[in-house]
Amino acid sequence: MAAGAQFIDRVVLHVAAGDGGHGCASVHREKFKPLGGPDGGNGGRGGDVILVVDTGTASLLEYHRRPHRRAGNGKPGQGSHRNGADGEDVVLPVPDGTVVMTTDGQVLADLVGEGTRFVVARGGRGGLGNAALASPKRKAPGFALLGEEGEKLDIVLELKSVADVALVGFPSAGKSSLIAALSAARPKIADYPFTTLTPNLGVVEAGDTTFTVADVPGLIEGASRGRGLGLEFLRHIERSSTIVHVLDCATLEPGRDPLTDYEVIEKELQAYDRALGEHVRPLSDRPRLIALNKIDVPDGRELAELVRPEFEERGLKVFEVSAATREGLRELSFAMAEMVRSYRASLPPPEPTRLVIRPEPVAGADFTIKPMGDNTYLIGGTKPLRWLRQTDFTNDEAVGYLADRLARLGVEEALAEAGAKPGATVMIGTEDDAVVFDWEPEIAAGQTQALGPRGTDHRLEGR
């Protein structure tokens, strides 16, 4: 297949939001005012990675070719109270019907409708400059906070076609030909045993009802277990309200006839239902129509007339059609339209679009303390870890500021209550990646009395 004709409906995408810019530590200087006060600006925020539904995008091929996407970093702050510029967002267009999942299958978002947006990775916060860190007790901080890293994660994008009616059937049953005859779609069609390699979508008008029809690439026995291409494309009928069995009445393959084909396909749909679980409306609940195709062939018409009563006994509506001569297509299209109208009428009225802001909590519990044995303790929690990432450990005043923040949070008292002794080893982070401190409770923390020249902290002398 030529590269231009590729259809990709499932990709793993590696996304990285931008890092926040570092804050600036600067002191205003001008003639006759050598120390005019702190004027370091804040760092800019890192750019987000955003997915946006674009109906002009047909597949996920672009992300198959380029699976790594990164947003821009925030710029660092500068003196004279100049804040750094925010990083540039990366906006990724995706087809209507794209599902966003984690690599272990957890659904993060189901993107349906032109313009629907989802921020999949958020940029890191910019670090505060020393002007923002100044206080009555710390008038001229000699440090600034570092910008935070942006989120980095691997996601799975999976495309599920947004179609009202799904045509299912064996390879070469005539599904693509029916799409072409019913709509303006022009799928690739062959006169030999051939299966479509991409789902085709067509728009059909029947009376005052307009709906979309998708042909699902040929299913074979065992498709729900991964045989052939069937499992790869069964997801494209999950959103369809109506299923049409396209049955080949002119096949010359041994062991094939419309009734057998119907039972094989139904068995695969039921098996796929079991694999989906309870969170998705089962395919077995969708109304069915039977299209006995290729009645333009004499033997095909005879076979259609022979098997029609069998399907009608099962309560199924049957249509004898020919994609080649268009016989029976009008009746079939109006029957599909009626089922689509009925389904749409059963849906609850759409709720008005509202922007719901759900700010993420900075932390659950403010922090956690885990005894590790031998007078060693591990401190975790969102706040301590975030503050750790913001700290410039080459600057003693910045390290002292971190100690003051942790003390005000209550970490010192909690360590004493947990049984920590002077000289205890305190780790902040995770067991595999932590910054290690020696805890000396007799050294005051949480206070901002004169701590020494800018960029220093007398509590850390001789460390």
C-alpha cells in the first residue's frame, strides 16, 4: 500500500509539556542607589500539550510517523521585574471519535465533536523571582525558585469512527460498493476476494434524515481473538446505533452461504461484547438489518429468495439489494434512516455546554513521614516534592528557605513525634530518588531573622 493511503487508528504517543522558566535573583541598581531592592522577575510557565478534535483530520497517521511531541519551555525571569514569557503550547489535531488512554488501558478522555479540547500534559510552573519572595523579614532574598518540570507521559490514541450505521460482513461481501452506491464516498473496490484495509465513511440522505455509514473491514471467523484484521477494526462500530449485515449471495467459496456468514459474524460480535466489558453498550443491543447483496447475479437472486424467509422468521428485516444496479438501495436507505431517527429520539436532550473548573488539589495530606529504620525517615507528599524541585541547592539561602517552608508545614514537629533523634537521616522524595539531610532540631527553622548576607544562611555554615 502506498504511504499516502495508510490508515492508522491506534498509536502510542510520547508527550512532554514544557518546563517552567527559573525565577531571577536580581537587585535594582542605579546611580546613587546601589541597593534599590530585589527586582528579579518570575519565570514563564511551560507550554501545555493539547489535543483538539478536527473533523478535517481522518486518521492518526501523523502521530504514527512522529510519535514524540514536546511543548515549549517557559523563559527565565529577568531583572527590572521582567517576567519570563510562557512556553508555546503544542496543539495536536485528532479525528472526531478519538479515545485517549494510558498505556495500561485507563480512559482519560473520549473526544467527540468539532473543537473538543483536552489538555493531556500540563506545563510546569515558572519559578518565583526574588521580588516575589521578599517579605518584611526577608527584605532582599538572594535567591529565586527554579521552574518546575512539565508533565511527561506516554498515552494511547485510539480512533473509533463516529458513524450512525455500521456495515459488517465477510471480505468481498460488497460493503465498500454499497457505501459508494449509497453516498458520495469512493472507496477502493476490487472484483476479487479483497478486504478493505481502512474503514470508509459515507454520508447518506434518506428523506429528511441525514446519517453516516461506515463499512467495517472484512471480518472472519476468529476476528474477536485477533485473527485477521477484524479485531483491529471492530472498535469502529462501537459508536454505531444500527448494524447492517451485508451478506454475499453470489460467493463461490466452499462452505459459505448467507446464513452461515451471518452466524459467524454474530458470533464474533458477541465475543467482542464480552471483551469490551460492561462500560460500553453491547453490540448485541443494536438493531439489525439484513442486506442480501449481489442479486444482479442470477444465482445470487435465487439464493436471496431462498434464505429470506429464514431471516424473517428470526424477526429481522431483510432487503434484497445490488450495489451494481442500485436495486433495493432506496428501501434499504429509508429503513436505516428510520432506525437512526428512532435511536436519536431515544437519547436524552443534550445538556448545555458548560465549562467546569476542577482545580487539582496541591496535595492530599500535606506530607507523609515513613520510618525507614536506623533513625532514618522518608518524607513524601506533593508539597515537599514540589518545593524540592523548586530549590537551587547551590545557594545556601535557597536551601535554608526550603527548611523554613518544611518547618512551617509541620515537618519538624512530626519528625519529633515519630521518634527522630538529633542527627537523624531525613530523605525527601522516593526511596529510589531522594535528597538527604541531617536533622538537627536545635538549629532553628521556620524563622526568618537575619540569616546572613544574600545567598547565604548561617545555619548551613560548615555543612
